[in-house]
Amino acid sequence: MTSVQNSGFDYDAAFSRNVGWVTEAEQRALRGKRVAIAGMGGVGGVHLLTLARLGIGAFNIADFDTFDVVNFNRQAGAMVSALGRPKVDVLAEMAAEVNPGLDVRRFPQGVSAGNLDDFLRGVDLYVDGLDFFAFEARRATFAACRRLGVPAVTAAPLGLGTAVLVFMPDTMSFEEYFGLEGQSEDEMALRFLLGLSPAMLQRGYLADPSRVNLAERRGPSTVAACQLCAGVSATEALRILLGRGGVRAAPHGYQFDAYRQRFVRTWRPGGHRNPLQRIGLAIARRQLAKMRVSGGNHG
């Protein structure tokens, strides 16, 4: 506390401009909340900084990776001075520059079955920042949230927009919605993508489809989408942490595409078992097969 006092930092003054959209009592409540974020990359890093500016007082953050030059197009902590440094350390330092009074627990080995209970201990909300293709880690994390009664938010950066799903402890689970258990990597990628964005608003303006390669776990990304993810996740976090209501949990979701200037609410009762979702997956599987044949012939 002494270092905070010496810095001249004052919590009430620092976050006073939030008041109006939240009450003074709600701002004090946010100071007492702890949020867990797995992944400090494109979306996870900006989640942390955004929620810190909202006035959240404590975080558990996890990531095993270090910063590389290929992160520069989108990741909040990606700077020349951060090259080769652990992402959890860089982002924890950046968040402390926003609020030196933060209580941040770091998990530099990432999340795994062995540390999820510790990672989620005392947590009021989980915000997903894992890489799109981290299916096993994501499934384990959402399952642990369900078991421990922790609400969870995932916002995916898709094209130049975002798609959002909220999983509450008493509503449809992540696994019930996506149905990833026992599926191949390709099938999990298709189910996750189509589950996040049944409307697929991002489809149609991908400038270079060759940059999407599911087999290599590679796809294009934009900072615009990552920033949008953080904004909507912070909004959902505010609703949940302050008990304001109005949370539309899975199988409800929504997608906003800034490039197409479109917003849609999505609803897939039954999740991956929904007839419309099954049709969409069948079409996606055929398209993926054609892309592979085309790629093979080109090679």
C-alpha cells in the first residue's frame, strides 16, 4: 500500500469518470471483484487493460508464451521492448501502470487440468482470451467454470468484428452448446467457429483465403476485432459483476461486424444439435474439403 500512496495514485479519482454510467457504490463493488483471464495475447491482453480501466481490483492471468514480432499487428503488450519477454509479466506491468493497487496473480505456465482449481479460486468471472485453436485448454477451463459456478464470457475476433457468448452456471454449458468432445481438430474448429458466429457476418470480405489454414492452426487477425472484443466483454462483465441483469446466455449470442455495419442476435436452441446448425456444419465440411483438394492440386 505504501508504494501506491507514494505514487500519488488515488483509486476514486482515477476511475471517477466511470461514475455516471455506474454508481459510486457500484464502482466500489468493482474494486472488490476478481476476474480470471486465460491468454494474454490478442484479446486477453486488451481484456486485462480494459477491465483494469473499468476499476476491477484483482485478476488471475495465465499465459505460457513470450512476445514475438508476429504479435505486433494486434496484441496490446507487443512492443520492441517486450520481445522475448513472458506475456503475463509484460501485461501485469502494463496493468499496474493503470492501477498500481491491483492484486494480480500470474500463472506463467498457462492453464491446465492441474492448476485450474487454483486459477479459478476466489474468481467472480472468467473472460476467455485463449487462442482460437486451444480447444483442449478451452474445454477444460469452461468445464471447470461450470463445476465451480463461475460465469464465463468468450468474445471472438472475427474479421473486423466480434461474436459473443456468455455461459452462466445455471444455463447451457460450453460443451452442450459446441459439442466438441471426441471430435477431430478440424471438426472442433468448424463447430467452434460456427457456434460463435451462426450468422457468419465476416464471410464475404476475406481478401486472401489462402491465409486460412486449419491444419496449420493459422488464420489472419486484426487489432480492430480484438479491441471490439474487449469492449463487449467489459460490458458483459459489468452486467454480471454488478448483478444488473439483462444477460443473454447461450444458446443466445450476438455478433457485430463493423466492416459490414451489421449487428445480429443469434439463437441456437440445442446448440450444435440445432437443425440449422447441422446444416451449416455440413456446408462448412464440404467447403473445407474443397479447399483442401484445391490446395493439393495447386501444390
